[in-house]
Amino acid sequence: MTHMTNAPQSTGGPAHAALYARHRAVMPDWLATYYERPIEIVRGEGRRVWDAEGNEYLDFFGGILTTMTAHALPEVTAAVSEQAGKILHSSTLYLNHTAVELAERIAHLSGIPDARVFFTASGTEANDTALLLATTYRRSNQILALRNSYHGRSFSSIAVTGNTAWSPTSLSPLQTLYVHGGVRSRGPYAHLTDDQFIAACVADLDDMLGQANGTVAALIAEPIQGVGGFTSPPDGLLAAFREVLDRRGILWITDEVQTGWGRTGEHFWGWQAHAQAGPPDILTFAKGIGNGLAMGGVVARAEVMNCLRADSISTFGGSPVTTAGALANLTYLLEHDLQGNARRVGGLLMSRLRSVAATSPVVREVRGRGLMIGVELVAPSTGEPSPQAAKLVLEAARERGLLIGKGGRPANVLRIAPPLTLTVAEAEQGAEIIEAALQDAAKQLE
Ligand code: PLP
């Protein structure tokens, strides 16, 4: 077992304890934090971050899939600083050169013909807008969504979030019909082949549409469920869904908040794994595009985007600073073929983790695409999903200087999503730490 030479030494002093006490006293109880002693991150560079005590960590969660290229990427920092020195905010009531240029590039990249782009300040606001468009365009408040989905924390995005661990209310402004197509490793469809799985999901969709009350506005789906545990449906599922939707004029919203910008390696967007399905009617994005800046957006063909009749803006959507940073970030991503890097380094990391998994009694499955890798954990004694194992692995990895995420329901899946500039050496270093952390967890669960 190899340890990082600079693995964290400090365990947090009184200053850390005091800050955490203040955090708990003033923040909501439901605000999620990682670790028994949450880390105070104060600096980042490349694929690494440092905490307030000077400990260094390799970041395999990329912020929370927000750091798409790298922490403190000089190109993004320079663009943001330059713009911040001129003006921080002007709003969409005025023209903004970088917003127009960024929108043109995203419209082109989206593959949606005659596309219009609306910038928001988050993924939640992007999905909220997509739902507003779809329900207005189709004059229906019925929405199809995948079981176990996560689409945000506004009232309407919660209403299409099937993962109950992430939807804090069951009151709903929408009528949502949940269909199969997300989680595959468990449940009634677990034993099916890809083709059988697709057929079963389509039958479920048909069944749900039979139960709908007249017009259905849209299906919203993450091509790979993020919070849900990096579940990858078989290629072609969304194409099969699309056929059914098209017959009824139902719109398809693809939520690319986690899967966009080449993270999945083979494709620029997650939906493209189901090529015959596309292009979608509406695409939403956020997280990685701003490399940590608060930015999201919606792309839709003009007919759908322009169905709203009232004047409307997002005060912070498309602001000069966020669009300057996002444009620099996107330019870097494309010029350095980070999608290709996600494919190559992600492939190596995936096979390395699969060989680790082969001998680990706590790993049930390693899955995903590119640099979006999920490791599903179970209790060695029962083979049942083990959120406890995920907790132990996260803590053990942190002790060795590696940050990873978790998800799934229950939260038994490690989520690995480093910045897309990850090097082979860093992938190897992270895999070694994960291997050691899995061994630790297995011992503690014995
Ligand atoms: N959609 C997906 C797929 C997400 O993973 C998230 C956040 O995790 C959201 C939407 C909500 O985005 P935000 O937290 O920026 O509002």
C-alpha cells in the first residue's frame, strides 16, 4: 500500500472546532456536509486543494463536479479578474458581449437546431425554467421523470426528483409520473439483459402514459443519474423512450448538469450515448461550465424557448463575470481536448478500480463513463447496500489525502468525478488510496 507523502497530518484544532460550532448554529440542520469533521477548504490548484490547516488533498470530486478543468486554472482566473476589474454586473437588460459569444458556442455545441440559450445562476434554476417552458408550451402540468432522479431544490425541480432522500417535501406543483430507467443494479429489472431492460422500461413508460390524465408536457431525465449514484442505462434507452414521446408530441428535457461538457468521455453530452434519440427539445446545464462560478442555463429550439409571453430575466444569469469565466473555461476544454482526456484517463482509472474491486468484499460494481465513475458498496456479511461502507471509505480516503463524493439511495455509491485535466499519475495515486481505503472499510465491517 502506498501512501501520499503529504497525507494530512493535522486533525483539526480549536479554531476548526469553533468554526464548525458556528456553522451548525447558523446553517440549516438539513444542509449536507461531508465527514465527521468537515474540511475547511481554502485553496485549490490543478487537481489539488488545501485546507485551513495546510493539509493537501487530491480532489476526485472536482468541487462537486463544478471544477471541470482545474482549480485556479490561470486562463479562467485571468478572464474573471480582468472582467471583475471592469464591471461585476450589468444584467441582461443590457447587451453583454461574452454572454452572446458563450450562448452562440453553446447553441452550436448543443446540436439543437435553431437553438436559443437562457443563462441562469444554477442547475436548479435551469431545470425550473425548462419545466416552465415545457408546461407552458404543452399546456399541461404532467411531467414524466425517472425514479431515483435528482433535478434540484426549487419547488418544481423537487417535484420531479424521484430520489426521496433529496426531495424535502412531498407537496408538488406538478403531477409527476415516475418511470423506470435509472437504477439498474437493484430492483425488479436487475437481472435483465440490456435489450430486455430497455423493453421493460418502455413498457413501464407506456403503462404510465396510459394512466396520465390527458396531455403530458415532457420527460425530464439525467442521461446518467448523478446524485442517484452514477447509474448508466444501456445505450439506446433514451432513443426507445423518444419514439414513444414523439408519437404523442411529448417534449424531452435532458438534464446535463453532471453529464455535460465531455465528462463522460465518449460523448460531449450524456444524451449522445443514445444517438438516435437526439437532439433533445430542451437541454439544461450548470456545474462544470463555470469551473466553480455560479452559472447554469437552458437550451431549447426557438419555438419552445419563445413560448413564454411575459418579459422575464434571471438577475444573475449571464452576468459579465460568470460568462467571462465560463467562456475561458469552455475554450480551454475544447482546445485541450479534455473530453479525450476524460476518455483515456477515465478508462485507465475505471479498469484499475475494476481490478481493485475484483478482490474487495465491499464492492458490488464499478460503473460509469469517462471521468464519472461510481463504485457501489455492500456490507460483506450480507451483500446488502452499505451506506456505512461508503462513509468509512470517504473518511479513510480523506485521512490519506483524497476527496471523493458519495450518492445513491441509500448513499452506498462512491462518486468519482475529478477535474477533466486529471493526469495518469494522479489517477494512479487516487486509485491506490481508494484501494487502501476499501481495505480499511472492509476490516472495520468484518
Ligand atoms: N440537476 C442535476 C443532475 C444535479 O446533479 C444538480 C445538482 O447536483 C442539479 C440539477 C441542481 O443544480 P444546482 O445545485 O446548481 O441548483
